Amino acid sequence: MARMRQNTVPWWRWRAQVRSSLHMFGDHSFQQECWLTGRSEYGTVTDAVYRLVGDTWLDRWSAATYIGRIFTDGEEADAVDQAVLAVLAVLHEVGEDAPASAYLGHPGWGDVVHKARAAHEKLSRTDEDDAERRPDTLEVLRIRTGGR
């Protein structure tokens, strides 16, 4: 995400947070190497859920609400909505602060990975970014967005 264009949408900081989360949810290798081993520089599954829905309320509102602000079109919004629903379905069954292994071992996790990957790739294409690159650490994301 280091190359993400900041002029894709006006609320690009929120887009960066959502993309970071989708990137992590959509990368099975990353999850095995980082979440399962507890690498703190990437946060936890719960941290990724917060980046996905915390500021945007995508757990309550459709991503279509943010077309022209966070997302460029209906295709992006639909893909993000599908990913959010898949993530929340697992989260509601497993709980908010479970270990990574509980989420990754859930029968619905494959759907999470698939839908998050599709959404991440769609947003990456719009931002002219490499979807295959390793997700940014939380510190890099903070620096890029000027956030917390």
C-alpha cells in the first residue's frame, strides 16, 4: 500500500485503513506467518476488524454510502460489503478477542479470505497499487495516514 494514490477519493485515510484490513484478511500466508505467530507490528484479528468497521461503521451501513468518499464505485462497495459480512459472520460466532487460531480455524474463514482478497484486489487496481505486496505494518500505516 506504500504507493496508494491519495487522490483516488477524498477520504483516502479511511480507505487506507479499510484496505489494510482487507489486505490482511485476504492473505492466508500473512495470517499464518504473522497473526498465528503473534507478530505485534501487524496487530491482531480484532485490530483488523476495527480498521475495517470502526470509523466507517461498515458493520451497520453499506459501503455504497461511501461511494465517492471512500470507494470509487458500486463494484468496490459491493466487494467490500461482501467481505465485511463474511468477517462479521465469523467474528460473531467466535467472539471479539479470541486467539487468531480460533478465527482461522472457523469453517467460514475460507469465505473471509476469498471475499477480502477480491475486495482488496479491486481497491488495489483502482489505486494502481500492487495487491501482492506484503501488508504494511501498523506503524507504516500510522505514518502514511497521520493517524493513531
